[in-house]
Amino acid sequence: MLSERRLEVLRAIVQDYVGTEEPVGSKALTERHRLGVSPATVRNDMAVLEEEGYIAQPHTSAGRIPTDKGYRLFVDKLAGVKPLSTPERRAIQNFLDGAVDLDDVVGRTVRLLAQLTRQVAVVQYPSLTRSTVRHVELLSLAPARLMLVLITDTGRVEQRLVDTQTPFGETSLADLRARLNSRVVGRRFTDVPQLVQDLPESFEIDDRATVKAVLATLLETLAEEAEERLMIGGTANLTRFGHDFPLTIRPVLEALEEHVVLLKLLGEAGESGMAVRIGHENAYEGLNSTSVVSVGYGSGGEAVAKLGVVGPTRMDYPGTMGAVRAVARYVGQILAES
Amino acid sequence: MLSERRLEVLRAIVQDYVGTEEPVGSKALTERHRLGVSPATVRNDMAVLEEEGYIAQPHTSAGRIPTDKGYRLFVDKLAGVKPLSTPERRAIQNFLDGAVDLDDVVGRTVRLLAQLTRQVAVVQYPSLTRSTVRHVELLSLAPARLMLVLITDTGRVEQRLVDTQTPFGETSLADLRARLNSRVVGRRFTDVPQLVQDLPESFEIDDRATVKAVLATLLETLAEEAEERLMIGGTANLTRFGHDFPLTIRPVLEALEEHVVLLKLLGEAGESGMAVRIGHENAYEGLNSTSVVSVGYGSGGEAVAKLGVVGPTRMDYPGTMGAVRAVARYVGQILAES
DNA sequence: TCTGGCACTCGGGCGCTCGGAGTGCCAACC
DNA sequence: GGTTGGCACTCCGAGCGCCCGAGTGCCAGA
């Protein structure tokens, strides 16, 4: 276990390095932070920290920079989450309040997050699996063709065509619509399969095939998590990444286009609470030089989707975490209101 | 007017510079191209070309690079559109054929275009204003609340809620639905307003307000061009942009996030035919060091949307134009089939 | 009008030096 | 034992001078 002072030294190193982007040495440290000890002592502490793998030297006789492990310790033990200032909070609320529909909410969120953190923001659209059904509509487009419209509590609308073997009467249709809605409205998507399981049996034998087809389509729509969408913003902030440009930035841009990867990444965030993945902790190789801060957000108590930012490992963790958390909270509120 | 040979020199300069990314000198030119004259002659020609503003020197005693004006002349007079090879065409077709829905078509198109041109691809979703109506559905969600669903020939579905003052009977609803569809199905959006103008008059006086409300919502949906969407891909190709990274790339990334700007940019492409905007020809300042190649695509003879690429002014114009044209053509086919 | 020759320019690469910041180690001190 | 000041050492990076090569402009001659 590291002594109190050594932790303090690590904290100072992280803070300075994040600020200056340059390796930090013992003398500079004692000058900028009131550690109460001499540079020589700090040097000894640094040697220990290096041995333990928390910091590293780019080359002999240079200052130290934190390693991924160092950042990890910093985030876990040394840094809190920096709450936003009141004006900042107010600005967030005002900005998000102006949103007119779901697309707009997500769009504003992504811009806001990118601006606050000066990093790349990623916002997942509220997922279908977690949300609840607001309404299911059925209508017949042609004798043997139905249209299924699903409206969710997060404002998303999905529609599918259902081809049926046999024509389906208007009365049967109305019947199905009514029964279906009475069972599923207000329920969570995950519960729907159970709730409609025995529905076909209560219909005339001739209609059962059609009912089954409709239900199959409905369940398929619900299950189609693959269609989870993302919005990304603030990519211009990548230019503030580092000095050795093309090499660092390219894989990140590539990763950002792989929405599947990003979704997986966000998904790894724990059910609740904030997740911080630092450097090599990211499974995806292209993001090995970045950190991802993500958190769930939701309209009720529960998370319906995730959002987060991607930035250099050398980032202001407390500030970023504060911004991410605050934005998630306000988006949740907005969704609950609408 | 420039002599034939001087044009040839300009062409050679453009080609070499695009290939090497380095200023090209007189000697290298005569070695790589069979111009049939000596370097000294080429030097004279270069001096003229420079005076006319087609090429420039980064600094004294360096080679020449084309100016925007030079590229313009090259594109207009010297370069054709390079057709794709047969295998390439086949690959495009195969790749696009696999698409399952509109989102998928656009997604595949953007990836394809980015890969073929090795640049940033931008694809606009088929616009509502140009396409035709496939079906209009009306259904009542509550006594005084209707839902309007619009299905377009490009596979897009838009839905709106309509609140009515008075309840609207099922028979009236079916009536309106039938009459509405008989008038507008297969028609272009722009023609719809005229076609439904006199519809309210043919209804009972009690229902007219509702009919008008429905029509108003329909027209509003049609008119809502603002909702035009874009998909962007291949941003990782920006890393191949140039040497002086952050400065060049930052404004481009910013521009790419301004979908409004991009839509305007694409919109500037002439009604039909390909548009090439070179460097400062782009109204948007952030794209002053890029060229934009765009073209309309559509399911019928007419364009329903645009697509294109954004790349450095130093790009392979014939190849890029060929790829853009080919992709647009195939996307059009795919849309027509579905 | 084209060509070869020539003097000139300039950027970039290479090697060198030098200073500053930083380190590790050691002996002394509390 | 932990802390400190001193000291020798390392190494990067900035600055400088140098030279080479590629390129140019100009001119006289074919």
C-alpha cells in the first residue's frame, strides 16, 4: 500500500500532466503543489511509484507521466466527481428544454456533451428493450397485408408490414388490436412475449395463423436490438488529442464509425453508475489510447440507454465525469417529462 | 487561350502532384511524361501558367502545385470521368444488393463510396419533396385523435398525430382514407396540395374541420424538408489529408457535423449532372481547402436526393467522379427495384 | 520557338554544440 | 528510518552552420 504522501504525489502528477501535456519533474511538482517536502523526497517517491507501475518516463532523465494504471488509481481513489457550477447546470437545462422531439433531444445532448467536455460525445438512443409500449396499432393495407405500428414511451415509432396467408376481417382486426393493447400498453418490452403468449388460442381457428404472424412481427421488432442507434458529435475535438496526429487519431475515427463497437463499449458500463475505461482497459484496440466515460440515463429510475464521451487518457477525469453525470441526469428528466 | 502543350503540362502537373503530394518541377515532369520537349521549355510554359494563375510555387525555387483555378481547368477541360472497371461495378452491385431497408441502403452506400474514393462520403436520405406517395393511412387512436401515416416510394414512413375538435366517425374516416388515397397515391409530393385542395368541400359540413386538419398535417409533413437527413462515413480518410494536420482537419470535421451546411452544399449541385466544387469555390469557409464532388440520384429518371464526397483539393478527380457517378447510378437502381 | 547552359535560390537533412531539466545516488542530518 | 542538499550524469531539444540537390530564371544560340 502506498503512503498518503505518495498518493498525493501521484495526484499532483496526474493533475499537472493533464494541464500541461508535458512530463512533470520533481522540482516543478514541489513548486506548483504545496507538498511540504523537498524535490529529493519527491524523487524517491517517484521512483517507488514508477516501480509499482503507476507512472513512467518517456526516456531517461525526463519527467514522469501517468500510466493507465496510474490514471486508474487516480480515478478510483484520488479523484472525486467535480460537480458543475450552477450557471453550467442552468445552461444545460435551458438548452435541453428547447428540444422538440426525440431526435432533437439526442442531438442537443450530443452537442452539449461535446461542448462541455471538449471531447467526442456519444449518445445512444433510448433502447427499445428497456422502454414500455405506449400503443400498438394495426391496420390493413390490402386484403392480406397488415401494417403494425409500435409507439414507445420514449417517442420512438417502429412500423412493419405483415403478410398474412388469409384475409383478416375488420372486426377480427379491431378485436386483436383491442386485446393486444389492453395487454401490452404500459408494459416493458421484455415482458411482452409472456403477456401475449396465449393470445392466438382465444381466436377463431381460421384467424390464428394471422394472429401468430402479427405477434411474431411484434416480438421481432422488440427484439431487434441490433437497430440501436447512436449519435456522435464533437469529433473536431479530436484535433486537440496529441502531437503525433495521424497515428493516434485514425483508429479513433475508425472506431467511431463502428457503431457496433461503440454500442458494446457503452453497454459495458455497469447497469447503474458511471463507468470509466482507461486506455488498454478498452477491449477495442483502436481505442487503446483513449478513455471512455459512460453512464446510463433513463426517464424513470431505470436506465434506458447510455451516453458518454471518448477522449485521450490524459483527460480531466473529475470534470468529465461531472459533466457526463449531469447531462445524463438532465436528459433523464427531459425524457420523463415528455 | 493556352496552347495545347501548356494544357498538357498543366495536366501532367496535376496528375503528378495528386500522385506524389509534392511540388513538381520541370525536370521530373519531362522524365515522367513524354512531353517531347526539354525541361527548359517546360519551365517557360510553367512561368506562363503561373502568371495566369493556374499553378503556384510554395516558395521560390520549389516545384509548382496547381491552384484551385488550375484544378478547375483540369476538371473542365482536361479530365474525363474515369469509368470503373467491370469487377468494381460488379462489387458495387453485389454490395448494394444485399441491403434490406432504406437505412441499410444509405448505410451501405456511404461505406461503399468512402471505400472506393478513400475520402469522406456524404449521402442524403431520399428527400420527401421529390418522391411520390405510396400510401396514406389514417387511424383513430382516441375519439378526437387521429394518426396519419405516410408511406413514400423510397420506403420512408412518417407519422403524425392529428387532434380534432370533434369526434370523427369510422365510416367518415374510411371514406376520407379511400378518397385521399385515390387522389394522391403515386403522385409526387409537390403535386399533392393541388390534388387535395377541394377535398373538404365534398364532406358533410360537420366533418370539414377535421378533414382540413388532416390535410393540413399531411401538407405540413410533406413540406417539412428541414428534416432531411444525412449519413456520413469514411472520416478516417481525413488522416490522409495532408501534413499540417490539426489546422487542415479541424474545420472539416466541424463542417461535417453541420448537417445544414452539408445539405446546402449538396443542394448546390445542379439539378442533374455532377457538380465539383473546388477549394474556395465552396461557400462554407471551413471547406476552403477541400473539394466536394456531388451528384443527384433517384429511383426514376429524376433525382430524389444527392450524394457525394469531400476530399482534399488534391484529389484524383477523374477517379472520384467516376466512383461517385457509378454509385449514384446503382443506388438509383436499387431504389427503383424496392 | 525551342534548347542547352549557367548562375542563383532555397529548403531540408545532417552534424554539432550547448543549456536546461531531470534523474539517481550518497552522505549528512533530524 | 525518513528527509534533505549536493553532485555528477543523462538526454532531449533548440539553435546554428553547412552542404547538397532540386528547382528556377535568364540568355544566347540553333
